Amino acid sequence: MRKTNKINLDKLLSRHDYLVMQGNDLAKAFGNLKAFEHRLLDYCVSFVGKDSTEREVFETTSNEVLRYFDLANSGENYKRITKSFKTLSENTALYFIKHREDGKKSLVMGHLFNFVEVKDEGVIKFQFSELASPYIFELKQNYYSFKLHELSQIKSKYSLIMLKLIESRRFGQSDMITITGTLEEWKEWFLGSTPESKWTTAQFTNRVLVVALKEIESKMPDITTTLVTVKKGRRITGYEIHVSDKRRRAFHPRKKVN
């Protein structure tokens, strides 16, 4: 009988591969994308509605995308949009653990999109992959409580990632959100495998976390944040970010207690 060695599936993934277990894992999965690509991804997710199906094909046009980004109608910008969709298609690899009926498990490798089609007359069609759709829909219910016009004000990719993390960590309709992680985890979430991943701890703190939180607070005045460094001796080993988000109180009033 042929002997088969058991594979440690978790160890097949590198430190920059993202194992998706729940929707909020998508909030930290795309540190390799640039700010424009993050915003384009947000635009795509905005098409998902409460009645959307997992196999639905969504459709937009190049002109609509240009208007959303407030870009001039030019050949160079059409090229930029097409190139960014190409990047989204290529750089959003995801990994899922599948629990089989026999009690064993498999590592399933997939992508965020099933396909993206850009037609020469300017029509753009896209479909999220069958593997990723349930997690996209879950994340939509959380992070995308932010309105698209709110997200369009945000310019830094680090701020966009931070907003995703804030919403993915929200407990119900609570105004208070806490995000914790080791230094390595924070760098993975925001920098992925980009050259910036080699930044020193001080550079990462000031150029990523401080910049992201300042932009969010300046453009969303109902949100306030506190950054806490976690240390072992004098060395920074992680961060905690505490967020107060008052935006929801007007929409979800609490019952008065007599």
C-alpha cells in the first residue's frame, strides 16, 4: 500500500499569505494594494446589496468610475482604470481552509474575483469568486456601514485599511472599538510584502499608523482615536488602538432607561 505523508496545511502559507476564516480577515488581506486600488475595490464592493446573490455579475462603465474618482475623461485615465482592475485581479490571492465531510481538511487557493471584463466600448463587468463572495458579503455588512462618499474623501491607503479594521472589530452597534496586534501583525496588515515592510518601527508608527489616524480624525470628526504602544522593556512589541465612533448614535438610538 502506498504511504502518504500528512501535510501541515497551515505551514504551507508564508507570513504574507492570508488565510480567510471570516469576513474581517479580508480587512487585513490586501496590504500590497496601492491607495487607488483600495478605493477601486471599495467601489466594487459598494455594488453588493442586501438582495445580491453570490453568483451575481455586476456592471459599471469607465465613465462612471472616472466620475467617482473625479478624474478627467482621457485616454491616460482609461488606461489607469484598466491597469488597476488588472492589479486587483492579479494581487488578491486568498486561501481558505475547507473542512471535509470525512473530518479532514483541505487548503483551497483562490482569488477575490472570478473574473473582470473590460470592454472596448467602456463597459466593465465583474464577479466575485464563489469562494470569496460569502466573506465579501459579511464584510459589506460591517465595514461598509461607511458610505461610499465618506470613503471617497480618504486618500491614504493606510487610512482605508484602518477603517476596514475599525469596522471589522466593531461589536454590534457599540461606539467603542479596540484593535490589538503584535508589531509583526500590524506591519503585515498595512504593508504586506511591499518594500515598505522593511521600515523601522519608528518609521512604521509615524508614516503609517499616525498618518492614518490623523486623516480619519480630520475627515470624519465624529471619530476619535487613541494609539497605545505595547512594550517589553524599551522595545515596542505591538499596538492597541482605541476608537470612539459617534456616527451611529443618530441612527441607532438607545432606549431610555427609567
